[in-house]
Amino acid sequence: MDANVHEGMLALPSGAKGIVLFAHGSGSGRLSPRNNYVAGVLREHGVATLLFDLLTEAEDRIYENRFDIDLLTRRLLLATQWAGQQAATRELVIGYFGASTGAAAALKAAANLEPKIRAVVSRGGRPDLALDELPHVQAPTLLIVGGNDTAVIDLNRTAYRELRAEKELKIIPGATHLFEEPGTLEQVATAAARWFERHLTGTRTET
């Protein structure tokens, strides 16, 4: 992965045993305020985070690229390879957090890298865009959807039926697609932290 083109932000809390790579989608990137909020909560729970741009600025200006799941998956695989080569991160257990089309890339990459990827969380994601790969995903997968995001709920239910690994579909009441309603993004972050604690670090904090 060319760091001059695909910029990223790596954060390593002391004593971290796992790292979560964020797969953004639909025009979002490493500066996404929602994903940065979730990443901050994960770090509070002792999980390292890597937020990076799957697309270059030029690529992102082409709308179709945001839905090119194969392209997004290749970039996520390269980022995973990069993390596995760095002294600070190569011993860490890996998980993925995907949003929107990035969720499909995360699940497709997880299917390709089994058993290396230990957990996947999708926030308002489009896992249905990786439907053929879902039966091959071994990583425990948490799908989080807003209760008022009815179209995406249906798409996630379709994807949920295809998953064969440990799985959970969590619907946040009153939330729309971007989880902008008070307290809803906090619920996403808490659920993700618990999922990654359980599957990456072998611990779980009750809150």
C-alpha cells in the first residue's frame, strides 16, 4: 500500500492485543467523524485502530468506484498485508469494521483471509453486495443497522441468512442510516467494542 496515495491513521493503545482496520465506503474515508468516534471508543477498550482511505482522491471523484467492491476489497487486503509487516502491529489479532459499501469489502476480504480475520462489524453496511462470499466467512460477524433505515434492514436480513459463522443482527431503535440521532452512535460504538473485545482480546467489559 502506497502511503503517499492511501493516507491512514494508526493508533496503538498500550497493551493492545488486537487491531481493527476500518473499511469506509460511499465517499467516506479516514476522516469520517462517525468512524473516528467508534475508533476512539475501541481504543479506550484497548484495541488498536487503523483508519485509511480505500480510494485516492482522484478515484473517489468517480462515483462508480465507491460501489466497486472488488476494488475496495483489494485495497483492504493490501492494508491488511501492510499491517502484518509492521513491527508494531504484526503480532496483533485482526478485525474489520466496515460501513456502507466498505462492509461488503470487509466481509469479502475476511472470506479470502480466513482464519486470519477474527471478527467483523458492519455499521449501516451493505453486506448484500458480497452475498456470494458470505457463506465462506468464518469470522464472527455483527451487523448493526438503524431501526428507521428500513431498506438497509431488509438488505442486512438477506445477508444475515447467508452467513454461516457466529453472527448477530443488532437494530438500533430510532436510528437512521448515519446514526445521527442522540445516543445512537454511542450504542454502535459500545456494541462494536464488546464484539471486538470478545473475539480479538478474549475479554468483555460489561457496561
